[in-house]
Amino acid sequence: MSSSRKARQTGRFTAVLFDWDFTLAYSLGLNVSHIARTTKLFQNYGVVCTVEEVAAAQASLEADMASGKMTGSLRPQKKREIIRLYRELLRRLNHPNDSYEFAYEVYSGYGLLPHFLFDDVLPTLHALQARNFKLGVLSNHSSSVRSTIEKHLGHIIPQSHVTISEVVGVHKPGKTIFQRAASKLGEKPADCLYVGDNLAVDAKAAVLSGGYGCGVWIDRYERPLPESIPHNVHRITNLTQLILLL
């Protein structure tokens, strides 16, 4: 795609919204695996487990899903699906409490883990701020993450521009949450650009479901690009490249 075509597509935007997890910030450490992160989260709530045990529990669950014994996803987006996953892992770890209430407590605790901004985040946000773009956050997350976002980005992005799925009761990739997030910024969806690390749930859904003018996939691991993506969905490998699209 030529740079001139990009300029025509993105020049009209007035607002840029971002996913939180692995788009702007990461929890615990850059090289911490998903399994290790889940293990630490469980341990924080008194679950006696090792990385190896959590990996084995997840592998057995994955096998049951593949065989049709269970339905669901190992990377769910919705609150109830995440809590269901945690409850199933707790059962397989033989934890005495696999109640909804306990799993919800763990779910809420994820947003309170130590978080760190990627190095490219503040330079990018400051550059966008200098060009008078409205900035926002839209995340499938528990309400507890709001305080974490405020801690790291409250000086740039006001809480009134933060949309969290648990708070509003709807989730990506559905259209409603994208539209509500745009409305919080006082903008039409077509005037918004959304950036996230999940091509389907973030970048494509923003355009195809939410009606955003552009979706941007932040692919920090430079994975193979699918053969076909919408013309107004772009891939970047460093957040600072976003400036070139605008």
C-alpha cells in the first residue's frame, strides 16, 4: 500500500484508541509466558501450584476441548468465559475452592498485577497529544484495571476516556463496545482509529463490527501477515510507526 493512499485513508481521524494488554502494557515481565503469568496470579490468591502443574492442567483442558468433551477457549475474551476457564483449571489443580466467587476474585486480580509500559508507548502518546488527537483506552478487562491504567497513563488519558468491558457489560469484538468507546470521546466511530495486538478481535473488529475508520494491528513479534485483510486495517511492529499512518 502506498504512503499516499495511507494518508488519504487516515488523514481525517480525530481520535486514537488503544487496547491495554500487550498493546500499551505488559504484566510481570516481557519474557513471562502466559502459563507463568497464570501461575503467579493463582499463587497470589493462595493456590498451591507450579508452572509445570498449570501447564499440565491447561494441556489436559486443551485436549478435552479438541476431542469435544468440553467447549470453550483457552484465550477467552468475555468475563464469564475467563471465569469458567479459571474454575476448570482450579478443578484440575485439585484446589479446594473452584467457586464462581473465588474465580471472579482471581479474574479481578489480574488487572492489579505489576504492569509496565512498553518503551514505545509514551513517545507515541506524547506525539499524538501534540497533534491534538483525542486519546482513549478500550479493553476487555475487569474493572480493577482502571486504577492500573490511571497509575501509568492518567496524566495523558483521562478516566472518562477509558472503556472497560466489565464496566459497560459488553465485549470486543462486538460492535457496541467500540461505539460506546467512541462516544465517550465525543467522536463518531468513523473518525476513530483503534490499535490492538489481536488482529481479529482488535484491528479487524474495530473496522468490520465497530465502524471505525481504521484498525491497526500492533504486531510486536512480526508474525506472518494473513493473505487478506480489509484495506483499512494496517500492521505495525512498533507503536511509533503509528505516527506515519496519521
